[in-house]
Amino acid sequence: MSEKLDLTKFVGDLSLEKTIGKLYSYRSKVVHGDEPDFNRGELQPFKSKINTEKILREITRKLIIQSLIEPELFKDLKEC
């Protein structure tokens, strides 16, 4: 990405790879009707539903910007 994806204000020093993995766990809980627990366990770094939504917005915003800079990459990904 042209513009670095910095999520430290949301998750501290948690790596991007681990953050994405935890977001997938969050998604799974929501899809299966479970209540995400931000007080303990693997979602604790996200702190709250509101903070998790901010993380998702930041990632989405950066991806949209990158798609405008590099549309061919996203076209290729779509065809995979």
C-alpha cells in the first residue's frame, strides 16, 4: 500500500496479521450469533465494539484509497 496502514491507536503494538486474524474471529462470532467479549480472550485488544468498528473503517478507507491508486491490483484480486 502506498499509505501505511497504522492501527496502533486502536490495538497498540499488535501486528497487522494478528489484527486481521482477530477481526476474522470477531466476524465469526457475529455471524454465528455469539456475543463478542472484549473484556477477556482474543478480542480484548479491540476493547469494544465501537473501537472494532473504527478499525474496520480505517482498513476500508485505506483499501479504497489504494484501489484508486492501483485499480489493476483490485481487478486482479476480484478475478481470483
